[in-house]
Amino acid sequence: MTQIKVNAVIRNGDKILVVKRNKEDGGFWQTITGTVAEGENLLDTVKREVIEETGLELAEIKEKPVYYFTWEKGNDDVVEVVYSCKAEKNNVILSPEHTEYKWVSFEESLNIVGKENNKQAILNAFSK
């Protein structure tokens, strides 16, 4: 089975939003990610996940994805589609999935995120 996920790299000015997963979910820093629900399109998933995980309304979502990842998770294949997004505000309301958030520079974001796919997502969001 193939899982489809989205990854939203959110910018506000020259800062990028990173969030820290709770301990039960690994305790690592990441960009906003989520799974596409049945019958949902990719852009609607990005909007839903961003609101659920941060409370932010997006001012802009680049309509075309900037990058794709694929990997195996157990018996499933995962495809993650990365979008470059902009937020007008920076007042984040975290979901229970996360314990902290930071708006950080491009350089700091690459140092703080815990997974390689998040680093690649950030690099590709800024290169397009």
C-alpha cells in the first residue's frame, strides 16, 4: 500500500517554522507534515494539517510541489509531497502532537530538524 503525505515548509518573512514532536512521537524538530485523508486533495491536506498543528492560516501555498520523497515504512511505500508556504502571522497554537515551536533562520532550520527528508524539504522550498 502507498501512503501519501504532505510536508509544508512555512515561512514568515525570513524565518521558517519548526515544531517539536512530543516524546511519544519521537521528540524531534520538524516542519509540518501529515497524511492525505481519503478523498482529500494535496492542497486541502496542506491547509488542514497546518491549521490542525499550528492554528495558522496560510497566506500563500505555491501551487506546484517543490519536491517529492519516497521511502518504505514497514510494508508500505510512502510518498511525501513538499509545498512552500507563507504565513501572514506568527502566533502559533500547537496541537497535542507538538510541545514547542520556533521561527528560525534558514541556516538554523537545517541544523535543528531531526530528519533528512525535512532538511531536503527546506532546501528545495528555498531553491524554487
